Amino acid sequence: MRGLGAAGLAGGAGVLAGRGPAGAQELTVPGLAEHHTGSQAAISHGGMGTVGTVDHVRNGFTPQQLLTEFDPGVVSKDASGRTVREYEFVAVNKDIEVAPGVFFPAWTYNNRVPGPSIRATEGDRIRIRFINGTEHRHTIHFHGIHSARMDGVPGAGEVGPGETFTYDFIAEPFGTHLYHCHSLPLTNHIHRGLYGAFIVDPKRGRPEANELIMVMNAFDTNFDGENEVYALNTVAFAYMNEPIPIRRGELQRAHVINVTEFDPLNSIHLHANFFNLYRTGTKLVPDEFTDIISMGQAERHMIEFTYDSPGRFMFHAHQTEFVELGWMSFFEVS
Ligand SMILES: [Cu+2]
């Protein structure tokens, strides 16, 4: 991690130095050069991708964290023996770098986009203390089953600047869900970055697997009502530049969530493989066996797959435009 820190700081200097069209060639900071060497293979895909690197340290989150970190909350038991998971979410405005040198004025939960990946078991009680540290009204609206007053919409759990609200509900049904701000105008509040994964496990559990969070998102960086940057977990080409390491023969379970605004559909396609599709993650047996799934806004699915031979395997949206603008990824199977 010391190495990453050094590279990150150097990367910041590099991006600042490289604000002009020729800037990419001027990135000669030693730490940054070392960082590039590690991901050299990624730069040779027919000119696709970006020049330079995103400063993950300045962003405050790395692609690996967004992919693999689940937040169990602060866990306790109530008088009835039920598991209680408590969280504190703060709405914060923050500029994030979504592609090298491309900064987006995000609205975030806890300084990251997507927000924390909440993980619970069906029947757990979830308590989220929400503090609005911005100048706009916001909510947290959960996809799941709960009472009207916990719905996180204008009139029920919406908080103004400096205000606080505690959402309190039981996690159900099990599945791959999401949460997002539901203040108006909705497109603006969602696409600015106020969303995250809400994963509810079945009581009986699932087979052991390597679990991954994949939020398909996009950014309208010039506010013209169309997206300029597409990504898996916020940073364009992040997992092309640094392929996701997975083990041969190990079951992979990905929670894929589409929060893309402005485009009616997004999709995920695995190369050289097929996956079991559990729609919304709400069943224990797969609905389908396929190599591509298209999703509307807020649609999400759980997919399971295994790679049996080593190598570098692409996965990406099947909308070519999205691919070229950032939604291209790789698994490195070893
Ligand atoms: Cu909002």
C-alpha cells in the first residue's frame, strides 16, 4: 500500500501537469511511471482507453475497494435477539475523478460513488442515521420492503441541509438491491452519485464464493443530458487498466446493479464463458444460463460463474458506445 500511496500522490501531480492536450506525454514523475508499468498491458487494446491514470488516493476510494468491500455496519442484538446493523451516512458534495483529468462534481454518500455497499441477512434490522451535509434536500430510498414513512421520498424521510433522519426497517426480501436518493428532480439526484448497493443474504446462506459488487454507472460531465463517461464502479476503464484477479475454478458471484441515467438500458457480457443469472438475486436457483443480460434503470441481478482456464478475459457492456467511453473490464484468471 505504501507504493500505491506514492504513485497516487505522483499521479495527482501528473494530472495537474497534464491539463493540456500534450500533457499525457509530459507525465514523467517517477512514481507515476512505475505505476504505469504495472498496467502496461492494458494500454494495448487497439487504442481504447485513456492516457494517464486516475488518482484513486485523491478520490478516497480505489476500484478494488468498490468491487470487494461490503459494509456490515455496527452490529448488535436487540432485546428479541434480532441482529441490528447501524450505519451513519453523510451526504457530501465532492469532486471525483471519473477518467484521467475528468472531474465530476458528485453528490456522495460518505464521500464515495457508489456509496457504501450495505450487507445484511434477511430479517436483520437496519438503522441508518442520515445527515445531510449539503445545500440540497436529499433522501435515501431503499429498494426492499418497508413502511411508507421509511420510504425515503419527499414527505417521508427527506432531509434538508444540516438535518438528520434515521431510516429503520427490516432487511427483506433477500436479494441484490440498491438504494438511492429520491429527491427531485430525480435524474439529477441519482446521476450525481447518490446510490449504492444493498445486499440482503438469504437466512440459509449461499455457497462459498468470491463476491463482487459491480455498479454500472455513467456521468454527464458537461450537463447536456447525455453521458460522456461510462464505467463499472465509477472510474472509466478501471478494471481494464487493472484487471480483476480471480482464481481458476473458484465460484464468482457478482451483484450487478444498473444505475445509469439518460440511457434506457445498460448490459453486461462475459467473454468465453456463461453465467447463471438470478434475477434481482431473490431466488436460490438460477433463472437463466446466458452470457449477456440487459438491464433497465435500477434493475439488478446476481450472476455466478467460474473460469476453468487461466488467461485474461474481457467483460463489458454490449453497447459499443459505452465500451469505448469506459465500460470495458477484464478478469485475470490464474
Ligand atoms: Cu438527492
